[in-house]
Amino acid sequence: MLFVINSLKYDTTKMELVSKKCEYKYTRTVLDMVLRYSGKNVKIFKSLKNHWLLTYETDYQKCAVALSEKEAKEYLMHYDLKVYEKYFGELEEA
């Protein structure tokens, strides 16, 4: 898939698939009501230039959100600790 976000082209066919274990919530406004949905088939990708991308599907389309490295760390720490430690180092034991 190809997405353009903030004047950058994200081509998921050229990016590294990092995780399929994350969840993503998004909102839609319908008849003046804000509804919250869960994205389907959520994936996090990393580009060769160290840009991060989260993709998800709604019932009608494929969507993407550019992530900062800090946001990528938060998602991976919460949903996929093994991958977090692969990219950002092992966390200290309690």
C-alpha cells in the first residue's frame, strides 16, 4: 500500500513489517455523535530512513498513521514487548 502523510511517501511494500500484534482505536462522527471503533488488521512498519507507520483497516478502507519513534516505542512496549526489545533494547528487570 502507498500512503502520503506530511509530504512523505510511505510504501509498505518497501518497509519492514515490525508487528501485527498492536491495537488501534479511531473515532468517527455520525449524526453529531462521536463513535469509537477498533481498527482491524493493525500493523506497524519501519522504513529504511527510520520512519514509523501504523496501518489499519476499517469496514470500508485501509488507513495509516505516521508515528514518531516515541509513539512506536509506546505501542510496541504495550502490545509486543519482544519486538520492542529487539529494536530498542531490553528493559530492566524489576
